[in-house]
Amino acid sequence: MVETQQTAADCSPALLEESSWLEFSTLSEISGLVAGVDEVGRGALFGPVVAAAVILPDYALPKLMAAKIKDSKKLSSQRRTQLAQQICGLAVDCKIGFASTAEIDKINILQATLLAMKRAVLKLKIQPALCLVDGNQSIKDLLVPQQTIVKGDERSLAIASASIVAKVWRDELIMRLASKYPMYNLERNKGYGSQLHLLALQQYGPSPLHRKSFRPCQIKVLDGE
């Protein structure tokens, strides 16, 4: 990113001293825009796996660092929504991609996750010079240069931003679907395998949006009990 060093210099010394974000270190000399890519919902039993690709301008980095975006997993739902709005307002480009439950069951969750990531990147109207991809699996057949980063949401502001945007988008989708499938307690578990969700699967069986390739969704309904 061309102006990262200048932008970093404008940050408070305390922020930079405490920062371990890659955008202020090894990526500071990259010429061109960098996209962060992350997914959510990989371990859920219900609904799609969702990915986001986010390109941030240099001036957004200190603002998001000051917002303590690193602690996103510990944030309340309301705070995540606020951050997602801030991220989308600051981003040069921000796109969502997803893979459906049918695709997950057909090609497996890993390949569906990578497909969702690829779709998010391909939707970007601005092609980045580099994609930072959370995890250790590269996106297949992606023509844009990419770099995988294990625990990327803790190391890259762009990946952390993508994680928040994808999480909020997926949660909002599941909340809309919850009214259609009230028996699964989706408004609370967001499609993950909570105890009440698993009990509901035993009682009612899976819905059309459950992942049939996942073992908990293969359970037989207990008739007459």
C-alpha cells in the first residue's frame, strides 16, 4: 500500500508501539491495494458458509486499530454491527460471497469455504494487488496474487474487517430465516450445534437448509417419543 508508511507515522506512538498488525510491518512496502478475505459459518449445521473480501484505504487503518477491532470475537452483536457499518463506510470496496448448503453437501465444507472466498474476491470492482486469506488454504484458480495467514483475523486489519463484515451479514441472514424455522432456536445459535439445536434435530429432523453431510444432521427422527 503506497501511503501506509506515511499514514502509520500519523498514528500515535503508543498505538504503533503496541501494534502487531501486518499492515504496519511486513506489508508496508507493497505497492497497490490489499484485500482481506475471511469466512464465517464453517462449523455451523444450518445455512451457507459466508465470506467477505474487504479493501481498506490507508487512512482507515489507524481508525480501525483505535476501534480495537482485534477484539472482534469478544464484541457484542451490537458492537459488531457498528464496526461492520464503519468498515463498509471506510472501505474502498467490500463484497460478500457464499456457498449454499447444497454446495457444501456436494463438494464438502472446505471446498465450499474456498468457493465462497473466491466469489467474494471476484465480486470486487477493484482488483487488489494482493489478497490476504485467513487460514492455511489457498483459493484455487484465483488469478489475483494471494497469501494465506494462519489466525489472520488477529494479524491483519483487512482480514479482521472481512471477518466482522461476513459475520454480521450471515447473522442477519440467519435471523431472517429463524422465523421460517422456529423450532431450531436459530435466533440464538445462528445455525451452530447448540444443545437445543441438536435436540430439535432429533425431534423434527433437518430442514432443507441443514447440511445433510454433517453428522448431527443425519440423525433419524425419534418417532413416538
